Amino acid sequence: MHDPLILSTIRMSSQEENPPCLTPDMHFIGKKADIVKAGRVTMRVNGCRDVLVVYHQEKLYALDLRCYHAGGLLQDGDIEDFNGRLCIVCPCHKYKITLTEGEGLYEAVDNPTIRPLKTQWRSKGLKQRIHKVTEVSGDVYVTLNDSSEAIESDVYQTEKYRTVSLDALPKPKHKT
């Protein structure tokens, strides 16, 4: 009789040894070691989408480069925790965007007539398009979010807002 704990460990190990297969919709971003060192990289993916890839607390995230609110470049935004939700903060207008869902967060006042004011973080809903990141043998790939649902950050993925080449953008000032 086999020990179920050992069998589950063997299954997990064999799954880890078989990395995901590359698919045509996966776009190479760079070597993980280079992205870790830089903290953030920007890239035009598939010739049509400007994407920011962020390495923070040993995880990779990918989202549209420009903020949904007014098109500010997120590459220099601080990463902060708001009530257990990791966000990038747009450097232009301080909008908070969750890294995992793309939700806009705001600080709401429960009842403005009661002092001291009690606030809590609430969601504005999905605002920023988030993309899937996959690591295969030290290489990082992004699969674009192809949801047909319009998301506010989509507005800034047009030629009108691409007047500056990604190569000409200043490099991020700080490592996350």
C-alpha cells in the first residue's frame, strides 16, 4: 500500500519538473534574472499593447503601462499595501491600482458627520487591464488579456497616446 502523502509529493514534484508549454499567445519579455535586477520593465507586446512588468516581493505582475485615469506612466509608481491589497500608485494623480486584479481603490469615509472620521478602502471596480505572466526555464512571458469587455485603461492603448517610443521613456528611478 502506498502512503498518500508520498504519492502527492511525487505528483507535485513531477508537475514542477514539467514546465508549461509555450503557446503562440505567450510573448517573450526577458530573462527573469534581468527583470528581477531592474525591478520593472516596459515593452510593446504584439506590436499593439504597452505593458509594464513589475517584480515585487518575489512575484511578477503585468499590467497596461498607462494609468486608466489620465494615461500617466505607471513605471515610476510606488508599490504600496492598502489594507492587504498590493497596489501600484500612479505618480501623476496618486490613483491606486491593485496589481493582481486591476481594480481602482479609493478611501471612503463611513459617515462624515461622526468624528473622528472612520475610513476604509473600497473598490471602484475593474479599471486597469492585467495580463498573465508565465515563467518558463528562467524566461518570462506575458499573455495579453484578451477579454472583449472594455476596460478603462484600453483608452490609452491607441496611437494617440504613443507619441513617445518606449525606448525614449526614462528608466524607472527605483527598484521595487
